[in-house]
Amino acid sequence: MNTKRMFLSLLVLLLLVGGLWWWLGRNKSLIDYIPARSKAVVRLSVEAQRSSELLSRVSVLTHLPINSADVEGASYFFVTPNEYFGFIADIRSEAARDASWNAIAFDEADGVRWLWSDAGWLGALQGSRLMILGPGTVAERERLRHTLQVMMDAAADEGFGHSAKADVLQADAPASFYTSASVMPAPYGTLLRLALPESAKEIAGVVTTSSAQTQITGSMWREGMTWGEVSVPTPELPFTSPQLLHARLHLSGSAFLKRLRSDGSMRMWLTALSDSSTQTHTIATMRDDLRLTIAQIDTTAGAQYCIEGVGENSLPLKVKSAHFEGETSVGLPAQKDYPTSVLINLSALRAMSMPEGLRQLVNLLLPQAGHVYIQTNERGDFVVRFLDQ
């Protein structure tokens, strides 16, 4: 009898636990579908979705149906631990979902509609929840599907919303983000990594708009950080230039070379440096105020560049690639509180020859601005402004 009661008690307990698990899983919040160890998460508010064309650009890029008018509440972009790009949102109504998805071929299993796009992205529609992951090759399709399935099946407390980093996404701003510095996209991500302190492994920030300008402000991520701690300048555009990039960096030449060698994107741009021991020796003797100019990048990703600084006895030093022409970064101001400045000519960037996939990514990530101006301080606070001219 006791054995029977124990069995019945255990059965009831299992049913209760199973019911609780089902209920919690059913009500898992959107952000908890995102893996806690994701390398980047961006929260896009309803305001930002309505006022930007970002979701329609994502739809064009992925060849999957996304209509901002049908999205309910905030949506999220993220980079998974295995470095796939992802998007997740709730679709407002069943009619909207059916209108978008029933017109295209998909597989359905266990209540999930799966769609593989010809652009290499995998979509999953589970009830009202839309998840997209990619890009990948046909051979990676099952890996993408497995990653999305794990996200759907994981317990809520394994999601990003239960991590300490999720707090920074609650900022009162159109968009907010957390990211590992290693996955920030080129070109401004590459330069921002170079401009920030070497200890800046993770950063967080907000995106705001005013007077038709977009501005990103933030700092190195630290647990419990608040936006009131972040001090940012209001930089003015110092000058316009046909050159692709100007930078004034609060780095010694040896520190610059160390950072350069550890960053694949920048190392690729200045690949000619590896062919000149004389140039690298000269750069290594420069003091803590470098000026970098990149005129253009060719189809093999090699850059026409000029690097200027001051060596021993305050003597000016300069190294440049064989075909570099035009003005340099001498006029870029250095401020006491914000010693690092970077100016990127976005119009010149868009005019460059580049692979079509990269061009699509540039068009997706960069607003139609003329320049982007970055400033950082020694503590790791930063501001990125997209300017019309």
C-alpha cells in the first residue's frame, strides 16, 4: 500500500512538474529565446521599427517575409554563440502570418513552419513567433535548424533575458544593444575597436535620432552599469574629404601595430605593411598620437594608406603605401577628454568595388548618411554620429 501511495505521489509530482514546465515554456518571453551567451543583442523598439526601413531591408536581404506593420512589440537582432546572425519578433495576427507565409513553400513539423530561402537564411514560424537565422550554405541548413530548435526548447532561465547583460537593453531609447567587441561589423566596428581601450571586450549602448541624424552612444559593458554614468561629447564634423577614412588615435606606434595584428579586418586593409619591415619599424617608434588616412580599398581589400606621427626628438614621421595620394588626417582635432577621433566617408565606401554579399550588408547596416564620426575617451565612453553631409 505504501509503495502504491508513493508511486501515485511520484506520478502526481511528475505531472505537476511537467505542467509547470509546459506553462513556463509556453509563456517564455521573446528575449529568452535568444541564447544567454549570444555575442550581440540589439533591441529595436516599436518606434524604431516604424520610423526606419531596417525590417524591410532585412526582408530584402534574407528573402523572407517581414513586414514592420505586422510586428507586435519590440523585436531583436542577435549574434549566436556560433556567430550566426538572427532576428526574432512576434507577428501581430494569424491573418498577417498566413498572408505572408502561405504563399511560399515550407516544411511543417511539430507545429513549426520551416522555410529555407534561396539567400541562405532559415526561417521558423512557431505560432506567432518568427525566428530567422543565417546566412549559411545548403550544407549548414540542418545546423541552423538545430540551433533554432534548441532556442525554442530551452528553458526560459537559459535565455538572454535572465543574464546580467539584459539590463542594458531596457534603456528608454529607440534601440539599445550589447555586443562583444569582436563581432562589431566593418568598417566602423573595426575602427571603433581600434579607438576603444584594449580592455574593451564588451560594449553596450543606445541609438537615438534627432534632427534627422542618428547617434550611437555607449561605453564598455560592466555589470550594473547605468546610462547616467556615460559621458559623451557633442562632436562637430571637423571637415569633409574625398578620402575614405581619417583617424587620430591615442596610441603609440607599437600599440597600434599590436592591435592591428590582432584584428583581421584592419590587418587585411593594411596588408601592404606586412611586406615592409622598414615601415613597421618606423611606425613602432611613433609616440601616442597617430594619424591614419585610407584613400581607398582595392578589390583585393588592400588599402592605399598614410600613417603619420612624431618620433624621438619630436621629429615628424610618415609612412605610406606606394600609390597613396591626397590629403591626410593632419586637420582632425584631438581633444583632451576625447583624444581619439575617426571620420569615415560613407559615400566613398558605398562607391567602392566589393562583393555583392558585402554590399548588401553595408546597405543594411549603414543609413544613407554622408559621414560617420566616432569619438572615444580613455574610460571607454564613445559616441558615433551619422551625419548628412
